[in-house]
Amino acid sequence: MRDVRAGSENTRVTDGQDGVDAEHRDDLDLALLQMRGETLARIEAALRRLEAGTYGVCGECDRPITSERLQALPFAARCRPCEEAREAAAAARQPAAARVSMVE
């Protein structure tokens, strides 16, 4: 991420549409790097659960995670009901203005 940021500061054009496009590309590159890092961390956590013998067990309710969910998302740490409850709780904590802007 530091390399992308440093490169963007050195190559960013300051006027015209090219500058805007370069800034959007830089933002996209940073977002992709962050997503890759988060995915790698989830995979590493799943490997640790596999080594510990807890892979496929929900970290919230200790029930098995369905094989369908694990096939779709091999690094899933929670069963679907627990993940949905977690997402609903996170959405409820967001300020109303943030929820509105996400819909638009």
C-alpha cells in the first residue's frame, strides 16, 4: 500500500481529466490491495482453525458451518445465521446518514 501511495504522489497529474482519472485509479488500486490483504488474513485464520481442528465450526455459536457455505466461502468463520446477525448489528450501529448514502 505504501508503494501505491508513494507512486501516486509522484505521478499524479494536477490539472485536467487525467488527474482525476489517475486519482480514481489510485483509489481503486488501494481498495484492491486492502481487499487482498483482508482476504489473505481470512485465509490464514482459516488455516489456523484447520490446524486447531475447529475449521467448519462457527466461532459464535459453535455449530457446524454448512458445507455449501464453506464451498462458496472457504474461509467463513461463522455460520450464515450468525453472520447475518453480525451484519444486521453492524448496519444498525451505522449513522442514518451513512446508510442513506450507501443506498444512493
